[in-house]
Amino acid sequence: MAKNRRPLKGRRPLAREVDFDDVIYGIHAVEETLVAGEALRSLHVARDRKKDAPLRILLDRARERNIPVRFEERGFFAKLPFKAHQGVVAMAPPFAYAGLFDVLRKRRAEPALYVILDHLTDPHNVGAILRTAECAGADAVILPERRSAGINATVRKAAAGAAARLPVVRVTNIAETIRRLKEEGVRVVGADADAALTMGAAQLDGDLALVIGAEGGGLAPLVKRECDVLVRIPMRGQLGSLNASVAAGVLLYEVLRRREPSP
């Protein structure tokens, strides 16, 4: 997949050639990335916002970390392809994907929880799933190298800092990765609107991987066959399915609910 590079001309450009995949934009996304400890290359703030209270905290954090801060005119931000930047953008290093071997090697004493995305192409969905997976205590999110949204600026924005905290693994083949996880004793549960088994009746204990299918098409046939079990989320309304990120959230918190000790 080609990198989203284009020149950005202006009084003080981000770089001679900007990789927009490495831009983090919006106050909350930049702040959460700073809190997570990611080594940002530079922070760019609209000059007319430099005295805003939320930004003063952000600027203090950046300076404590020795991150260069530049105050820019509004025309600088008009050259960016992102509209929801709020006058704040940061340049990050290229995203560092984790390796599957490293993720499996770092398994904790408590049951593992992985989220596998089967060719989701909407970056908003991928970012939202990253955020929910991090909040639910997942060990990693796994996605394919091709025909899938990678970690770009839109994903980072929707993830609100989760991309800096949660390992993200990129693999060549989802079905092969599922087989590898099963060899490691991980039970693989696929989300399928047509499954006979509801999530409430499914076995969701022990080391677990949840597989979420692509928007519209769902799980690929080969991926379905590799799953240990397919489950559906009960639907009481007239619509037949949930958004991919919502479905992932429902399943993740069903797993978390079962793992949390009763009060």
C-alpha cells in the first residue's frame, strides 16, 4: 500500500515531504498520544489558540518532553487534508507495528485477549475498535497488510491515543494467523450475524481471539472455517446487523463482564 505522501508548501512546512499517515490531529488525540509517551517529532498549534486553557496544558507537556512547538497561521492548517484538526497537529514517527511472535511471547498470567480484523477498510471503524480494545484490556489488535485500513492519521484520531498504547500487529494472512493462535491454545471466536450460537451461550473463557469481519461482507469464508466457533449478537430491532466497531465493543465487553469478579 503506497504511503500517503505529498508536498506541503508554506511559511514553515512540517517537512519537505509530508507523510500524512504520520500526522496526529485534534487536541484530544495529540494529548492522549503525549500522555502515552510517544516520541513526537513536532507540535504545530494555531497562533490564535496559543492562549486557550486546554492548549496551555498541552504545550507544557510538549515542552517537558522537549518536543519542538511551532505556532502557525491558519493558512498552514488549510493545506492539510484534515478538517477536524482544531488548530493542533503533531508529527509522529512512522507507526511501529508489533510482531505476532513478540505479542505471543509477552502473554500475561491472566487469559489473553486478541482482536482480529478481517479486512476492515473504514479507518474510523479501525480506530474505534482500537480504542475499545485498549479500554477492555486487550493484548493486541491484529489486521492484514492488504485490503485493510492501516494505522494512518484518521485511525489515530478515532483511536484517541489507543494506537500508542496497544500493540497492533500486521500480518500477511489472517487465516494462517488464526491457525497459529490456535496452536498456541487460543480459542478463536468469529462474529457472524447468521451464526446459530448467540454470544451469551458461547464459551468465552481462557485465552481468546475475537474476529470481526469487514464492513458489509462480514467474515471471509476461509476465515469462518478456521474459527473455533461463530457467534451472533442478539438483535431485537428490525435492522439485521451492527456497525463493525459497535459489534466489536459489544463482544469485548461481554468477555470483560465474564472475566470481572462478581461484587
